[in-house]
Amino acid sequence: MSAECTDKSSPSDPDLSTLTLGNSIKESKDQVDSLETNPRNLSPTSQGRLNHIVQLLQNQEAKIGMDAKGRPVMQYKDTAPPLNWDASNANVITTPKPEDHKRKVEAFLKLVEYLKQNKPPGGVNLDSSQISKSNWYEEGTEFEKTQKILGTGNSAGDIIVLKDLKKGIEHAQKTIMISVFRKEEIQAWFDLNETGIAPKLIQIRIEGNKVHIHMETLEKVVTLREVIDSHMQTIRSTNPALVRPFSLCVFHGVLSAIQTMHDKNWTHKDLHAGNILLQKESETFIKVRIVDFGLASKVDEKGGLDGIRSDIVEAVRKFTALYANQEFNSAGDLQSGDTWKNELSYATDILQTSLSREERTELFSLVDSSLAIVAAYQTQDVMKKLEEKMTKIDLDEVMKKVVPILFPPCDELFQPVHTHSKGHSSIDAMGGSKDVVDASSAATIENNDILRKLRLEMAIGSDLD
Ligand SMILES: Nc1ncnc2c1ncn2[C@@H]1O[C@H](COP(=O)(O)OP(=O)(O)OP(=O)(O)O)[C@@H](O)[C@H]1O
Ligand SMILES: [Mg+2]
């Protein structure tokens, strides 16, 4: 069902005062009737746009259709139709059954046609001071893989360090299969690129069925996961007086990063302790950095409020883990006031000797006010409370003692998390026979077996036909 708009005026000179509808539904007719009587009541901008719409309709470059709720919508002729093929097979050579040959050939031609018509770039270099300009950015010519691996994620596999051969500069590369890639990861990252909370994004490119993200290597970092699981134990046993100021400081840093994201209209939605890094800036200063925007979503879109809540609740989970050695199992445990209060009471009872009554009260009050946050702007109220407390603390003195625990002097030289014999990312080994796995590394083979299994389950790179 669609309502076509016609115009009595000459095709070259649309005149809004004579605009009428043919075969229209009542609602649309009422709207245009009012236009007929008062077309010039519209603002000059709206009049200009309406003129433009009429021109598009006359030239048959657009038509007016209707959405599910019966509201008129513009349908433009040049809107690219969806490229309909199985995303898990995106950009790999397929070997379909004979009856599917025609369909697959058509799908392939659509891709070529799309590239020819729209000329989308195969990558974007965002910082040519870090990475050499090149149409393809190929291994061996433009870069080499080092043996350093910065970390391993569930969706990306290994985050590897590359060396740009012309610039002689190292940077990190995260690789994601197209089939699981979300455009929001880059959109959020790009919008946050100048804020300093995320590693600098320096190049994105597509290669076969993978998207490569090239970024700044964060040096002298430790994940909050490592801090909670091991360093806090050292701090608690060697200098328990540091626990409170350090926890307040990290909580403030995490909330500040979250506020920056929310101010830029993004929620992270995956703030687990492996995605929050503490970076040593000096002997007395630690900065909070955030990685992995794979689940990022817009604040002002559907589910935005859930995203805000998720980020805040995750920050609270880290705070109670640091302050009271109580890491709630999931965000769900913090939804009910009774549950979290009981669990936190139990945890603080265990810590009775090292946690004063005032500290317990402070902890409960901060958790309570943070969990009351339902809109992004309220985060600053909790941050202000934290700042008031922090002004009474000699942070330089605290950090002077904490920094050597988180970054032991023997680790001063940059240490990768682990190395690969050939520096291949496990994701790199997926979806291409070119990427041969080094048979000498048992660990690599084991990892790749797991990933291969996962890949089969998800049908990534395999032909389903
Ligand atoms: N630029 C970087 N500099 C230093 N370390 C990094 C960098 N990027 C990522 N890492 C490390 O690699 C790990 C995995 O990266 P990332 O979280 O982006 O991958 P992922 O597959 O999306 O993870 P997840 O398992 O959370 O989905 C991080 O937890 C972090 O320790
Ligand atoms: Mg991650």
C-alpha cells in the first residue's frame, strides 16, 4: 500500500501552493490540505526541503511509501538494496551446490557492483605519523609481526604487536571476523579517540573475511582483573591502609571514563575487569584506560538506559572487589538492595579487623548512591563525593607505595603478556590457508584447536551450502 504524490505544476518548477494528493489516505490528505491552505507557514528551511522532496518525486528519484504504522516515508531510488548472503561466509570463496551456483554468482556480482559504484575504501589510515601510507598495508612490505602479544580476548583472539617497516614504530593489532564484527565498535572508538580513555585508533582495514584494527600499544598497563586477583592481596597483607584511598581513586577514574563515554553518547556495556586497564603515567600517577568497544551502544538509542546502568553497575562491582574483597558474581546481584547489602555485610564482617566502622559506612553509602544512578548526568554527584574524600588524602604518597606493587621494578622494561613463535594472532590463523599455524608451538596448536572448534560451531569461514 502506498500513496503517490502528484503535482499539477510544471515538472521543472514545483510550486508548493498547488500541491495536491491523488489516491491518498485520509491522514496524508489532511496534512497536505493544510499545506494547500498554509504552505508558507512552514519555516524557510522546511519549505526548501519540501521543494526538494517534490523535485525528487517528479524526477522519480523517490516515492512516498508507508511504514508499518501507516506514516508516510520516503523511499529513495539510490538506497542500496541489502546484500543478501550469509554473513558468516562474507568475503570468502564459496563452493556451493550446483543449484546454488546462480544465486552465489549473483551475490558476488552484487558485491563487485557495490564496490564499483560506491567505491568504499578497504581501510582508513587515521594517523600517518604512526603507520605508513599504503593502499594495501601488507605483511612483509609495510609491516612485520613481532612476537609480542598484549592480551587475548574471546572475540578477537590475540592482540598482537606489529612493527611498521617504514616508520620503525610498533603498534597493536586487533582482528575480528566480519561475521561477528559490530560497526559500533569502531564508531564508539572513533568518537572517543581524542579523549585519551581508549588506545588511539590509527588504522582500520578489511582483509578477506577479517577486520583489522590498528591501535596504540598501551605500555606499562595492568588489567583490573590482575589487580583484583593478585595485587590487592599484596596490598591488603603488606599495607592495608592503602586499600581505601587506592579503591576510591580507581573508582573515581573508572566513573570518570564512564562519564566521558556517556557524554559522547556511548555506553560500553562490557566493562569486565579485563577491559579496564590501569596505566602507570609516573611513579605517583595511574590513569584508567578502557579497551574493547565490541558491545558499545548509543545512549540515545533503544536500550540506552540499560547501557548506562550496566556501565555503572560494573564500576560498582570493581569498587567493592577492591575496597572489600567482594566481587559480586554478576550485575544481577546488585539489582536487589537486600541481596547486595547482605552479601557486602558478610564480606565486610570477614574484613572486620582491617575495615573500620566509618569505612564500612562509607562503602555502603557510595555503593547505594551509585546504584541509584538512572541517568548519565547523575554520575557526577558520586564523583563529587569521591573528590571531596580524595582531597583529604595525600594521593602522591599513596601512589608512591601502590605503583611498585602493581608495576614491580623488574617489569619496568615493557613485557608482553606472552609471545608466539611467529607472532601470529589466533584469529589471523582463521579463514585463510595462507595463515599457517606454527607446528612447533603446542600452546598455539591447542589454542587454535579451540578456536577452530568455535569457528566450526559458528560456521565462520566454512561453507554451509
Ligand atoms: N592497545 C592495547 N594495548 C595493550 N593491551 C591491550 C590493548 N588492546 C587490548 N589489550 C589487551 O588485550 C586484551 C584483549 O583485548 P580486547 O578486550 O580488545 O579483546 P576482545 O576479544 O574484544 O575481548 P573480550 O574477551 O572482552 O571480548 C585486553 O583485555 C587487554 O589486556
Ligand atoms: Mg575484552
